[in-house]
Amino acid sequence: MRIFKFGGASVKSPDAVRNLARVLQHEGIENTLVVISAMGKMTNAFERLIKAYVDGSDDLNEALQAIKDFHTFMMDGLFDKNDEIYNKVTYLFGELAGRMAINTSKDYNYIYDQLVGFGELLSTTIVSAYLANIGVDNKWLDVREYVKTDSNYRDAKINWELTEKIIKEKVDTSKLNITQGFLGNNGEYTTTLGREGSDYTAGIFAYCLNADSVTIWKDVQGVLNADPRVFEDTELLRNISYTEAIEMAFYGASVIHPKTIQPLEQKQIPLSVRSFEDLNLEGTAVTGSAKGIEPEIPCYIVKKNQTLVSVSAKDFSFMVEDNISAVFKKLHDYKLKVNLIQNSAISFSVCIEDKFNNFDKFYNDLKSSFNMKSYKDVTLYTVRHFNDQAIESIKSKGRAIIRQINTETAQLVIQEKT
């Protein structure tokens, strides 16, 4: 059993979908389950739609029409005008409109999860139909019937026991199965597994089906030591250990989703990251037999749009367990993801990611009890296996507000030059 995962870049155009079919025909389709993301930048487009819907904005119809136009463009490039796919997609858009019409909730996270997943449903419906039209027999699965979660919308936790039971009983592993990434279900409503959660979906199915391998197909040759959009000179990492992959994912490496590795490591399922453009390249292997990374070179991880906040006691007393625990409780309450911690005798600093737009509430909640200082829109650079040259290259990008270095990892919070 093999699990393939294709991200948005692999289905961003009609030619890209044709190429996905080429990959499957080259690799073989037997005993394969394929996880597919929303097409191109459609998750971003759905987020704009959701914002307009929640805000009651006049931009709602324009945002919806842009999504419809894109999927019509995709279908026009892949199907005859009288193909049944047009009716299927029209039905999905009708369901989307119905969800918006009947919703009475004011909870943004709940609304987000009920609407954003239509990107994946549209994507997989179109790809599945195209494959069938060219003679690649496949079965379309609604992932929400298989992946069961709690009700923590936008970052749902897996009910592993129930999910594994359903997947083992209901998935016909002898066929080519097509399903969505990112989505789950809490027994009543759609949930999502966190941004970029399609990799995690692949890991979930691999674990539950005792798969032989997982392959993530990308528009790069494999896992690089840095994001080529940020750094000019990058190098392929041929082998990565599970431990190293988890470390890199923890610090924010975008090639592999942070939650993906754990279920694979538990059953020693190898993960490959390969290029869907050049099928002759071996890409990167992530396995239990690898040690660290090969080659062992500095690896750069960049997290932009971060907020650095420093907290100190108003009476100039030490920042110790009781007041630090109070700060951490508030960070948890406001769903602020901590990416760096630095503590001194009288101050406590954290670099955080505010994906739920709660920082201002957090700040206002604490400022009556603590002295607060914040820096918004800073960039967190993490360098694994650093050397002096790597550190200097990061420092040249702006003013280092915080530097933190241990044996294997250096982290710098930078106010970048404008």
C-alpha cells in the first residue's frame, strides 16, 4: 500500500492535472491512495471568501465568482462542455451557498471549517473525473467519513482509535483511491487539521493502513536546506532521519507538516519527497535508518510575520514559575503559537505566531499585571547545524533583537531592513 500526496501546485492548472495523471501512470496505480489539496491558491481564495462572508462585505459575490471562474477554467481545459463534471461542480457550489445561507453561528473558526474545505472537495472531484475519463479507474472518497476528530475547529485533534477502525474497514486498498487532505469530521460537522494539513492526512492514512511508503510530490527536487524563494543558494538533502525531520518541522520547515512525521515514525513508514516535474530524480528520503541529515550542512527555516513580546513584573521582581505560568496560560487561552522562548531574571520573551488574530486581546489582558513591550512583523530565522558563516548571513538581514544558540540550533529574531 502506497500513499501519494499532491499539493496545490500539482493541480494549479489543466496541464498540472494532466501531469498528475502522468505521475500516476508512471508510478503505477495499484494499491495506492492519493491525497490531494485544493487547487493552486484556492485555499487563499476561500479564506478571502470567508472573511467577506463573516464581515458582511460587498466583496462576497466577487470572491465567490473568482472561485467559480477558476474551477470553470480548470474544467474547460480538461473536459468537453457537456461532461457530467460541470453538474457535479455546480452541485458543490450550490451546497456551499446553502451552507452560507443557513449558518447562524458567529464563531469564525467554525464557519471557516464549514466553508474552506470546499476547495479540496472541488479539487478531488475534478481530478477523479479527469482520471476516469482518460481510463484511470479510481474511487473518490469523502475524507470526512474516515478521519474523525474532536471539535477544535481549525486545529482538530484526531480520534485515532475510531479513525483507524473506519479506515481499515472501509478503504478498499486494492484500488486507486482519491481523497482530500486537510479535512476531518467531529461526528456532525466538518473540521480542519491546521493549515497545510494535507501532509498530515497522508500520514494518518499511512498509519491506519500500515502503508509501505508515503510520497509527497512537490515542485522542487526534494527537501532543500533553505527556501529558494528566500535564499539564493540551496542544496538538496538526500536523507533525513525522523528525529531531524521532526526538529525541522517543529521549527517551521514548510516542506513537511509538523504533525506528519509522528505517525510514520511509530510504524517506521518511510517518507519520500519527490519532484512531480522530473520523475527520474530520487528526491529526499525520511527514514528511521538515516542519521541526522545528509549532507550535513546548515539548514535555514524562516517564519515571517511574527510578534516578539517581552513581559516583566511591574514590581521589578524575578520572572519565575508563578508569573511565567500565568503568561503561558494566557498564550494557550488565546491560541498563540510560541516559536521561541527566552527568559532572564526580570523578563520573559516569546516569539509568537498569531494565526487566530488574538494578540491584541492577549496584550490587553496582561498589560494591567505586567510591563509589556512588543515588536510586530519581525522574522524568526532558525538555523539547524549552523556555522559562523550561516549566523553572519542572517545577521546581515537586519537588526537582531534576540539571539539564542544551543548545540545544534541557532535562532535569531530579526527586524528586517526596509
